[in-house]
Amino acid sequence: MLDLMRWRGLSYRQLAYLTGLSAGHLNHLTRGRRAPTEETLETVARALHVEPEYFAEYRRSLVIDELETRPDVVDLVYGYLTSDATDESEVLGRPTRPATDLV
């Protein structure tokens, strides 16, 4: 967020004015002292003229929401993250297409 603020030439007070959030709250968000809600990220994104997906926290939130409804995907991702496999086909148990085949 700080990089975008600098790029847009905005201070905390100016961004606070644009978002309706306090400058102190924004400062805590940029320093990682508070976790933003999806709504807060959407508000900040609009003020900074970027998509909410620009922020990793927003993408993480969307993934978590989706994973809560997909235990099969949770198991797959967990298996991938905890395996010693060198490629995803070993984790998936089926061959995967090389990236060149996707074109």
C-alpha cells in the first residue's frame, strides 16, 4: 500500500480522506499491526485506483473462502505442500500437460 501511496503522491491523511478510514488505521495496516478486512481492502483499492486483487491479503482471503467449501482442494494443496515430490504430477497421481501444450 505504501508504494501505491507514494506513486500516487498521497499521504496517510489524504488516503484517509479518500477512504473514510482514519490515518492511524491506515498506518497500522501498512505496518502489519492490524489485519484488513475484505471491505477495507476494496475501499483502499478504489481510492488507489487498483483492483482489490492487487493486495495479497485480498487474494488470500478469497482463497480461504473458497477452500472452506472445497475440502478436496485443501487435501490436494496440503499434499502438494508437504510432499517431497519434484513435480505436481507426482502429487496429483496423474500426468500433467507440459506448459508448451497449453498454447
